[in-house]
Amino acid sequence: MLSGKVKWFNNAKGYGFILADGRDEDLFAHYSAIQMDGYKTLKAGQPVSFEILQGPKGLHAVNIQPISANASNATTSSATSEQVQSVTAEA
């Protein structure tokens, strides 16, 4: 998987472009290639991971997955709240 940032994304039209880290060429990004639950959209500047596929008119980003800055903190926060619940139950 490669990584990069969303250059822009038009929700109404369902597509936009991603700039891959270390590359100068924009990659086409269609909403159907976004891997997430619910409404599939991206925001300008949002970090993403993806794969590249050669399309009929250029390079396409596929298997697009937003990278959450809080993903690494989620486990820590969850463990902390479990510890708090355990201590509260003992008191």
C-alpha cells in the first residue's frame, strides 16, 4: 500500500484526486474505491493509503483507506477506560 494526501474531492460528483507521497502525478479517486462504512467521502489534506491501478485515462487510486490520526490512540484509550472500570468495581 502507498500513502498520500487528498488533493481535492467533490462530494456531488463523487470523485477527486490524491497526491501520492514521492510522486508528481495526481491519481484519480472515485467514491466507489473508498473503503469505509457509511457515506464514502474524502476531505482535502486527509491522509490516505491506497493502491494504484492503470485506468483507460491515467492512474487510479483503488482500495482507498483513510488513515486516522487517532487509530493508534484508540487502543490506549480503550485500555485506560477498562483499567478505570476495574478499579472502580473493586472500590
